Amino acid sequence: MLSRRSDLPLKGDATSRYLPWLVALMVFLSAVSVAGVFVIADVIGRWDHDVSGTLTVQVIPVGGEGGEAMTDERVRAAVEVVRPTPGVLAVRALDKKQTLALLEPWLGSTDVVQDLPLPRLIDVTIASSAGIDLVELGDRLAKAVPGASLDDHRIWLSRLINLSRTIQWLAVAVVLLIGFVTSTTVIYATRTGMSVHRDVIEVLHLIGAHDDYIARQFADRAFALGFNGGLLGLGLAVPTLTAIGWAAKRMEGGFLPQLSLSLPGFIVIGLLPAGAALLAMVTARATVHGTLARLP
């Protein structure tokens, strides 16, 4: 396809000189957008898996002399309230050291908060299909253990997932827009090339050349230019994504999860040059057929 004989002098045609550069820019932007789509999808999956099946019970500590023993008693009472609930798989009370470990990614050194009366946390694992009445469970906790509260992670998780999916669809829309702009650019370059070589095309028609023969030559040229431009765009995207990944790794911890591109994401990004070339080829062929069909 890249080296088939052509009766049209398209190789030295200046009308498509900038097409590879435009395709390179489009592939670069598409690679960044596709990487964002796959990274967000992976983060959403991990959030949903790690958080949706858990609840947290928070017990306010008791101050004063003997307060720690009273707090431990309240924690045990809260565990006894939650454990028999249908759908609860496991209940684990966290001590102060484990609570400080949870705060460390946010605060760094936890020395400044070690002497503060931190709430005691109870990690509750529930079945994914469990229809637990959280309002009723929260009321029972509040009555049995003063100062105890129940936090349902699924509330804020659903909002966070909705926001992430909105960003994901926005990235998909950007990729589609890039494809549309690429097609428009190929259409313009093809029509310009046909106008420049109109005399040669008419001679080929007179000697019996079919429309598909002429369209194939423009399509082959568009494929070659699109593929070369796509490789250039991919070459620019790889170091950019590597730099972004390196910067994100330095920021991981706390609320920001591990950001990494999965194998399917690498495969899709690697196929972008071929996809851009095929899009250019199909668009050029359709443009030539449509233009020739309108000629007298």
C-alpha cells in the first residue's frame, strides 16, 4: 500500500505537505486523552472494589481520668451492636496506632497528634449484595453507644464515581472531536489535490481509468502520510505520558490513589497511528468518489 505504483504525481504534491504534522498533533492529543480514559476507569474500579463493601463506625473518645478504659468499653459495645447485623461479614476495631497510620499519608509525621483525643474507628466489611438498613443500624448504635456514628462510604463514593465518569466521557468526546477534525483536514487536502491534478485525472478518465483506481491512489497517499504523522505523534506522546506518570507517582498517597496505565491502554495507544492512517485512507477514498460522482 505504501509503495504501489501511482499515475498521479502525488508524491511531490505540496497540497498535503502539512497533513502529517496535523495528524501527529491529533495522535498526540488522542494518546493523552485515551490514557486519561483508561487511568480513570482503573481508578474507578479500584475505588468501587475497595470502598463499596465497607462501612466505618466512629466512636468519640471519653476524656479525663479513666477515659481510655471507658472508650475501649464503648468500642466493644459498638462492635457487639454491629456484628450480629445480617450482611455484616467482619468487624475490626482499630487501635490508636492503626488510626495514626491512616493519618500519616495526609499529615506526614503524626507526632503532633499523638496526644490528641482521636476518634476510635471500627472497620466493618459487608456483603456487596447486603440490603442493610443503615438508618436503623445508626439509630441502634447511637442508643447503645453515646457519641458513635456510622459512615457509609457509598454515598461519597457514588458522587466521586459520577464526577470521574463525567471526566471520562469528556475525554472520549475529545477523541471523537479529534477524529472529526482529522477527517475534515483529509477532505480538504484531498479536494485540493484533485483540483491541482484535475487535468491528469481527466486524461486518466479518457483512457478508461475507473473512479476506484483514482480514489485508491489518493487513499494510498493519505494512508502513508497519516501513518508517518501518527508515528511522529506517538513518539511525542510516549515521553509526555512517561513524565506525567513520573510526576503522579511522586504525588501518590493519601487521597490520591496509584495512577497507572493498564496493558489495554498501552495497546490502544500503540494502535493510534494505524487508526489515524486508516481514517485518512477511508476519508480520502470517500472524498474522491464523492467528488468524481459530481463531475459531468
